[in-house]
Amino acid sequence: MTIDEAQLMVDKWIKTIGVRYFNELTNLGILMEEVGELSRLMVRQYGEQSFKASDQGKELSDEMADILWVLICLANQTGVNLTDALKKNIEKKSLRDQDRHKQNKKLS
């Protein structure tokens, strides 16, 4: 599926099953919660913290998909075409960072 298709699918789901979008600030708060859930799982899986019983059955892919879902909701609500935004962002980074990372001795 393309990003454009994902934006359309989320919009259709919201309007048919979800009733309506939560307001933008609510969705921003939800996005922060979802990022926190991914962070918690990553810290346990790749960091030093041990897993708790409440972490059972949690998957990185599902936590990342939750973040993507809410981000798509926010994009739909604010009129952002994520495909266009991502292309523009990649172009910006490509120009700005063309030599920056190659010259970073920490990455060698």
C-alpha cells in the first residue's frame, strides 16, 4: 500500500467505524502516548531494563503501526499529504546533509 492509500484507508475507517476524528490536540496526546509505548518496549528489548508481565505480547511492529495510524490521522486532519511531505523532507535532508554524515568521525 502507498502512503496515499493509507491516508485514504484511515480516513474511511474513521468516518465509517470511528465515527469522527478526535480533535488535533487529543490526537497529539495520543501520538505521544504511542511513542512512549514504543519507547518502553525498545528499552526493554534493546536496553538494560527487564520485561514486566504487562509487557507480554507487545510487538514492536504493532507499536510502530499505532504511531503511524495516529500520525496519519493528524496529517488527514491538517491537510498534509504525507507522500509529498516525505519527498520534500528527503530532498531537504539530501541537500543539507550531503557530506555531513560522511565527515562525521563518530560514524566511521
